[in-house]
Amino acid sequence: MDDDGRALPAPAVGERPPIYALPEHTDAHTAADYTLSARAQARIADGVPANTRRAYARQWATFTTWCAESGRIALPATAHTLAEYTSQLCEAGQAPASIEQAIAAVRTMHRLAGHTGQPATESARLALRAYKRQRAEAGGRGQREAPPITIDALRAMVSACDLDTSIGRRDRLLLVLGLALMGRRSELVALLREDVREVADGLEVTIRTSKTDKDSAGETIAIPRGTHPLTDPVAAWRDWLTVLDQAGHTTGRLLRRINRHGTLGPSLGADAVNVIVRDLAVRAGVPSAETVTAHSLRAGGATVAYAAGVPVAVIAKHGRWAPASPVVLRYIRAVDRWRDNAMRNVGL
């Protein structure tokens, strides 16, 4: 766990594997008792999302390079080294979220190498706190968040899809499922056709694994039928199903690439989802369209649900957030600052 109690990832395959220090008195144990096979190391590494492994590996490589150039020891590093490195990242103008990730990556690699609790992070975090304050005083903003997509914006974006084409039908389903599922990009692109089932009340969508489902137990999310012809999840599903049937894709990935000739290919990539959503936001004239991302659909789902009176616990469960996730609370505060505004009825 890191300083905030979050689970920390193992390195990727081919990177430094977990190392468990031999005890001082091995008695009946030998070195073999503390050895991991390559296959075991691979499975341990694969227990962490690939994006997280890549990000931490990148941060660790940058840190070790800096230590080598600065004449410092990277493993185990001292608290002074981490604080100085953090200060250097601040001087370089890196985003606070990126610096937070760098600190977490350094701590992770130390833990996996048997140096639990090292290096101490208090000085590094104080330096980062000062940097955040300086950025705020200079007119900078905190971590930029993708603006939530409202129902009106969703309908405008669906209207921008050409529903007479395969691409338009796919994009419509992507938009509607993204908001209705409060889906992460990774969850959307991982969906199989057989993961979606039409039932009397709407759709049942199986999410086989997610960020908060560490053991991949899976969860089935219920999506009710819609009331608007453009954004009804069932109508969007049926229209796309027709396209898949005509192309002979009776199994396999649900959301697929489509070339300029209309031929369906492999699964969409996560980056492609971002591009599609932002492009449709721009075409639809959505406010701040240039900052819209796929996460805007997930944020939008939580925001419109809370505005409609859905309890926070139900939103968190539906969107596969941890019960006390600060992310959900941010969406709620965004609604409350207008709904429960102190100046609303004072007569200004």
C-alpha cells in the first residue's frame, strides 16, 4: 500500500520483479523458498492493469536516470533524494498529478525490492504542496477534469452521428453505453457481443473485470429502456446488432474499428474512443468540446443521476467506484453548488 492506503502495482513483465529479502536466520529454508519462477513473476505482474504498469515503469526509469546523472543511489533512495527529485519535477513545471504518480512509483519499487516504507515521503510531499500553492497563486488550476456530458449534450452528439452508416450506429451505441454504464474506456472496449443481453426492462451488461474489481468477479449492470428515440439504449443496441449480424460477427468484440469502406475490423482501442467522443462533441457544438474526453461520459452519467435524485451509494455501485470514492463526491459537489446555492433566492 502507498501512503494513502491504496494498493500498489507490481512491475510489468520484463521489468524488475518483486524481491523478497532473505531472513537473517533461514534454518530450514533455503534460497529456493524465496525464489519466483518467470511464470509466477509474469502472473504477479499481470495482476495489475497494463496501463498502471506502463506508467510506473516509465516513472521509475526517469527517476533512476536522474539519480545516475546526479550521482545518487536510486535503490534504496534516501528521503533527501526523493525530495530533491520532487523539487526538480516542480521546477520543470510538471503537472501535480504526474508528480504524485512519480512519488508513488518510487515507493512501489522500493517496496517490491524489500525496502518497505522507504524512502520517507514527508519532505517530498511538502515540496509538492508548496508547488501546488504557487501554481494556484499564479493563476494555475488543479488537476483538469473532463467536463461531464449532460443529457442534452448526449442527444446533440448522437444527432451528429450519421445513423444511416455503420460508423454512425457504432458511435451512437458507444455514446449511450458510455453514459448509461458510467463506463471506463477500458471497460467499453473490452465488451464482447455476448456481454450485452436484452431483457424485458432494458439491457443487462456484464462487466467482466474493472479497476475496482481486483479479483475479476464480474458484475452485471442493468440499463433501463430509454424514453427518447435517439438515446434509448435498447434501440441503439438493436441498430448496432444489425450491423454486426450483416458483417457475420456473431461473437467477439462488441465495439469494432470500421474503415472508410465500412468494413468492420478488430476491437476499438481506448485512444480511439477518446478521439470519437471529442470529435462528436466538437461537431455537436458542445460547450468546451475541446476538453471533452471519453471520461466525460462516465462523469456525465454520475452527474445526471445525482441531479435526478439517485443516492450516492447507488451511483457508486452502478459506476463501479469504491463506496467512498472522492471522484464521485466531486461530481456531487458540482451539482450541489447550483442546486443548494446560498444566493439562489436572495433577490439579486
